Amino acid sequence: MRILTHNAYWFQGCPSRWGRERAAEAPKVVQALTDLYRSASPDVVCLQEVPGAALARDMSQALSLPEWVHAAGGLRPPYGGAILCGRGACLRDCTRGDGRPPHDRVHLRAGVACTGDRLEVAAIHLPSNRFAESPEAGDAARVTELAWVLAESPRPTVIVGDLNCLPGSPPYRVLEKAGYVDAAAAAGAPDAAARRVDYTWLDADLAGRLVRFAVLDDGPFRRQDAAGNAWRLSDHPPLVVEVQ
């Protein structure tokens, strides 16, 4: 089972192909990222900062992952997200829960079959410090939303997405204490302790079945325009985790 997670930065490229940040896709970036995702042969694709449902639908068809769900951001609608899966997945939008405030951005779920088990994948995008009064307030908001994610039944086996926190931060420690393993650290990835905000977390029982962890941050992810200026397909690289 291969799971790819990516904050696609609204599929606009970085620096933005629009010349300024926009929550709108640039067609050539959509095509290039579709090709990059396809090269990883994922069974599940979890995306953050997806402009709309039409893009999620079209990408699901292009990747031959016919089950899909898209949700606009909860408190911040432009910060939408999507999950794309093969047939038989159970997909849910948990962004707006009963009896609690909505998430700042998105919380999506996919129940997928894997080696006789059923994995519960939570694809999330936690609040950033961009709209917080302070880094401490940002951490508090992220910890609160993680509590909602962990309380949502069934308990997730895999948690992926842009968590907007660094290794060792309060949200990071919440997941460690809850029994999850940072796949990058478990795989001995060179940048596992470096500055990063995108993660794949595995339940401790599943961590023993980790086969591969990869960051798709070179090769076709890096581009050059006609004037020789370097740019990337997003301000975040995609992550791929494989479990057996």
C-alpha cells in the first residue's frame, strides 16, 4: 500500500506561475504534478490546498483512482483538501464535526483495505501561524485540532498531511504520546530531524510494516523557466510512504 501526501499550494507553482499567490490552479502545474504523482504509483493520494472539487475529480480520473472526496476548508474555505483512492474505499469529510467547531482547514478520512487489514487514513491540514496571534497560540490551535482527529472514530491508523509544526514541537509530541511513529524518522530519512511541516504518522503496530519512505523533492519536481529562473511545482514536496 502506497500513500502519497502533498500540500500542492493550490497547484500554482512556487514562485507562483500567476506572478503572485493565488488560490487557483495553473494548468501546466496541474499536469506536471499529475505526472509526478503517477510516477509514484500510489494507491491513496491525500492533497492539501486543492482549489475545488472539479480539480479533485479530474485528477482522480487521470490517476485511475476513481473514489474521491473533496472538502473546502472549514473556517478558511480556500484551504480545501482531497483524498483520491481505488475502488472500495470508504471516504468521509470530518472537517465539520457534530458538537464542536469546524476545523480551520480540512480533516478527511479514507478506510482502505491493505494486506487483509483495513487502514483508517486521516488526511489533515492543521492551522498555521500565519493567522495566529503568536507561535504559542498556533501550537495551541494545532493541539486542539489533533485532539479532534484522535477522537474521531475509528482511531486513525495513518495520519498524513501538513501539520504546520516542527519535529519536537507540542503537536509533534502529542502524536508521539498517542502511540504514533513519524515515518520519516523510522525510515532514517536524512532530513528527519530537520525543519519540516509535512508528515506521515503510523500507528505503532503498523510502523513495523513500513517498507519505504520518500520525499519527491528533486528531478521533475524542480523546474526552470525560459529565462533560466528556477521554480518548483509547490512550496512543499510530496511524501510517499509504503507499508505492507
